[in-house]
Amino acid sequence: MNKMEFEIEPVWQSRFQKTFLAGTGREEALHFCSIKVDSVPDTLESEGISLCKHWLEQDDFPRDGILLLHLERKRKEFWNTNQVCVYHQLYEFETKNTDQWIRGCTWKGESETSEWISLIELVDSKPLECIAKHFGVAIVSPDEPLRLEELKIPKPWGHEGWYTGVEKRGVASVFDHFGCTELPYALGLFPEKLLNGHDKKLILLKTLNPLSEAVMGDLYLEMHEKKWEVYVVTALDPEAWPSGTGRILAGLNSKVKDRYHVRFGASWREPLLLDFQEQIQEYEITRRKMDQLLDQLKEQLGISGEEEITPQQLADLENKLPQELRKEEALLREKAYSFIGSVPVKVGDVVTFPAMQIHSLQHGIRVIEFQTPHYERLIVMFAQKVLTQDHWDTERAIRLLNTEPYQLPEPVSLIKENGFIEERIVDFPDFTVERIQMVKTISKEFCCEGNYHLLICVSGVAHLESESGKINELLPGPAFLLAAGTRFYRISNKVSETLIFLRAVPVKNTMGAQD
């Protein structure tokens, strides 16, 4: 008796099975099996393909039938204070082809099998499609790209667009024309084929979309201890940056560093960081005075102090504050910012931030961001009230920060031939990112080689063709996850505009486990 049989056998005996011909004119038999697996040890992933093979070992099926395996399970949602959730997995594959073209869907909540299995008998279409449509969920296949739509998360400075984020604030989803499925549940259908041992915490892919107004649209001045991230600039608001060149705060101001070096010699670091810290702390006192008054004004409008408001509401409230206080806040903020360097950026520029690098994306600069999936940051300062925590992390961040002046990285050219350009823009310990450009008529085949791929289009339109021949449009907006088990996929530029897309690939299984 193998390991799978031993672990599943206790619940296998309680299964419900049924064989029938679904729909008029269907010639293939449909074999249905339902199992409650919530009592299976946590060590068993209950990966669908393995369980289907186990079923085949138990029963002798003809080679022309369709198998539907239903699993009712429970899990703790780590992103939702470990709340226990009942969910269902439904797998479909043909008995004659057990290793390829298996598909599945999954949905949350209590649902009696008898209520939805009867639907299958009334349709001619594929049974899995019937159920996916009924519950409004996506169909997931490890042989086809998973489409990821942008989930907008409001922020004090604008909004983030999440493609792979999984937090209490929001959960990214997989989409198709049947519906949508939260990403952790979609990945749970085929963990081995989709991820091949890589962590369920995917490389974080998001967009950052700051407001065009200065200060209000400026992000936290922050630093990360573990997280590595990269920006690709996709747009500059012409009202904010009429010259077409924006600036991002990053690293220490090299001129300030030079002044302290002249004054203190080799011992410049400690006095500079001390003065920087004291300047921020002085600003924080004034900032909190403003935030307290703003909270009082919000309460007069029936809004709690921790409740988010629109940028326009915030601007209107700040205009009601004493003018002297507003002037003091602006002066102290500029004094603190004078210690920080900045780099000019244009559309297409790449900006990387390793751990311990202080930075702040500025107003009116929209970017695509890839980062390691660590939900941590040190807030050095912020020109608005911080709603996610009651303190700034100034002292710790300044003690740890990289004091070298920041410089924009240079992309590394990998391939440049016949209208095809591939550059490596990031080579972080946990993942790489390539920027690929293709002119019209260029068609290129790519291999996953055991690592999943994340694709997002910057500009242009192309065909993303899977091994099965199915075509998705690759264009700005949605992103795609290609399974680690994908043998190849093809991208073809069909329009006159040059195609530019980004591809992120995990390097090794170093990201921390999340369940």
C-alpha cells in the first residue's frame, strides 16, 4: 500500500459514486465521485491529479469515459485571521488521457452535492463548464495560462492594482468567461503542476497609481528589511511632470553626504544619520498635531479618525487648518526631505530597490512593480496620517539604511536580433525580471523549465498561444500566470506597434511558507 492509499483510505470508504450519461446525445459515460477530505492529514495536499489516479487504481473504467472527482474540504485562510472556510474542488478528465488536459474549478461555502450534480444531467456541454457557470467561478487548467485581473486597493496617495496580492485588504483572483476564483484556491487545485515546489506566495505583481497632486500623491518614505522590489515606469502625469521627466526619492542626498564628510571625515555617517533622525522627529510632532486636528474635523462630519476619505475631502479639510500650522508642516517636511536623494525617471525607466534602501515613489508617476512576497516595511515618515499602524519606524530604519547614494540600474542585454530584444532588468536573490520587445511579425517560443512565469504587457497587443493552441490576448491590463509544468508557449506580435512585456521568474524556493 503506497503513501497516497494509506492517507486517503480512511475517507475513501465514505465516498459517494454515480455513473450516468449526462445530456441528450452524450455517448461517453460520466463517472462521478464525491469525497469529504477535511479529515485527511495536513501533509496531504490532495492534489487533484494524484487523487484521480488513485481513483483509477480502485476502479476499472472503460477508456472512453469522463471522470468528475469532487472534494469537500476545509482550510484556514491565513489572510483572514485563520478563519476556517469550507470549500469544494471539482476535477474533470478523460479516462483515456489521465496525464494531460485535466481541468478543475473550486468554490467556497456550503453546498449540497445533490443540489448541483443534477444540473450535469441536463446539459450537452462539458460537465465542468456547467458547474463553473452555475457557481460563477473560473476553470483552471495547468496546461493553460491563468488570467489575472487587476484588483484596485485604495490608498491615501491613490491606489494599488494587485495581480497576485493575498492579504486581508484584498485577494487577487483568476478570471475567465465563467467567473472568478480567489488565487489561493485556484493554485490549490494543481499545486505541483502550477508551482513545482515554489512557494504558494507568488512573486508580488502590482501597479502603483499615485495621484497627480504633489504631497498628497507622494507615497510613504519607507524601507524594507527583507523585501526587494523593482519599478518599471509606465506613465507620467503631464500636469505633474510637464517636461516628461519625473523624480523618485531614493537613498541619501549625495551633496548632504559630501558636506558631512568634509566636516566629520571618516566618521560622517553617525552625525548625519542622527541629524536626519532628529529632523524627522521634529516634523513628526507637527504632523501629528495636524492629524489630530484633521481627525476632529472628520468627527464633526461623522467620519471616524481611522476611516479613509477621498483625496478631495482631505484637501478640503486641510484648508480649514490654521495657516501657520500648515506653513510649519511644509517647512519641516522640506528640511527632512533635504537629506534624501532623488533620481530622474522617464517612461520605460527601471528603478530597483534592494533591502535597506530608503525610497518614495512620487505623485503622478505610474509604475508596474514586482517584489518579493514579504508584507513588511519600515515607515520612515509620511506627509499624511498613517492608517495601517500607530507609529513611524524612523529610528530603526535610519539605523539600518544603506547610506550609499542611489543610482539607476543598467539593464543587462540577453538577446538582440531581428526585431527581438530581451533584457534582464532585475536579478534579485528570489526572482528575475526580463523586459522583452518584439516588432510586428515577430513570433517567439518560450519555455518555463520548471518555474512559473508571470507576464504583464506594458504596451502593444499580441497573441499568447498555449501548447493546446488556445489563444489569449496579451495587452495592457490583465496579467498571466504560466504553470511551472508548461513545456512551451508562444507569443506573436500581430500589430504594427512594438510589443513590450515583462516576465518575472522565481529563481529558487527561498520565499517563506505562508499557510
